[in-house]
Amino acid sequence: MNNGIETNIRITSRLKEGDLNALKEVYSRHWKNIFIIAFSFLKSKEDAEDAVQDIFMLFWNKKDYLDQNADYKPYLFRIAKNSLVNIVRSGVRQASDEMVDRTHPSSSATEELVEFNELSKFVEEAIDKLPPKRKLVFDLKRNQGFTKHQIAVEMGISITMVEKQLRLANSFIKNYLKINADLDVSLALLLISIFLD
């Protein structure tokens, strides 16, 4: 089994035991990605920040539903997606009641969801095109939450090499998005500045 998944399963167990430090670790690893998703839905930094806090609180409150022997990440991101869809739907319903003669807001919400899905597709395409070693370094750092030192130990390479691989991976993904993703510029820039930070 992948070491990252084993680590996540141990975190799942700690979460179910009510370990707040486990929640802090999950938050530290994933808040940026969830913020990006929230921002793409809500188009407001303040609303996205509020949504992130609500998502992690809901995740904590529903920790008893976690499978003891499973990675917590799919459950966390399912909660995030469902929460954001509910927020958008609620906003659409409210706006629909208040705005009689304007274009129905649901079309805007749908466009935002399509735009985010398209952006995610391009990011995944770029990651898939990375050389195997670089892709593994990138995955360990961004998705598994490994430190540069942990990656160096895990892969038997120097920290300098880890930093070089991450720098090259980030540069490639940025360039791939600039060339291939004909999307909202502010969202693409946000992805580059936060997700690839």
C-alpha cells in the first residue's frame, strides 16, 4: 500500500478518536485546495474563506461516519463539494426570488462549475504529462503532504533535487495552463499563486 495512503488511514483513526491535532493536520494539508474549489464556486475571497471554515467544521462533526480502514480524503472532498453545491443552489434560489426581470442566475452558477471542472481537467492533464520521478515528487508534496525532507528520504534523493523537481513541475504546469486553458484569467492566476505555491 502507498505510504501516503497508510498515513491518511492512521489520520482517519485519530480523527475518529476525537484527536484535534489530526484535524489540524488535515486542515494544514488541504485548506488551500478546498479554498480554490470554494473560490471557483463563490467568486468571493471572503465567502470562500467562510465556506472553508464551515466545511472543516462539518467534516469534524461527521467524523464518526469515516471508515476506520479508509483514507479520509475522498470523504473530506465529498463534503466540500456537497457543501458548495448547496451554497450555490441556496444563492440561486434566493436571487431568483429577488430578481424578477433579470437573467436566471442558475446559468451563471452552471458556467462557474463547468469552468472549474475544465480547469481541474487541465491541471490533471499537466500533472499526467510530468516525467514519472517528477510526478511522484509533486504528488508526495502537494497531495500527500510530505515535507521536502520526507520526500528526499522516501525517494533516496537530496533535498536540493526535491526542490529542483518541484520547481520544474510547477513551471511546467503553469506554462501548460497558460497555453492550453482558455479560462477566466483571475481563476487561473489564483490557481497558480495558491495551489502551486
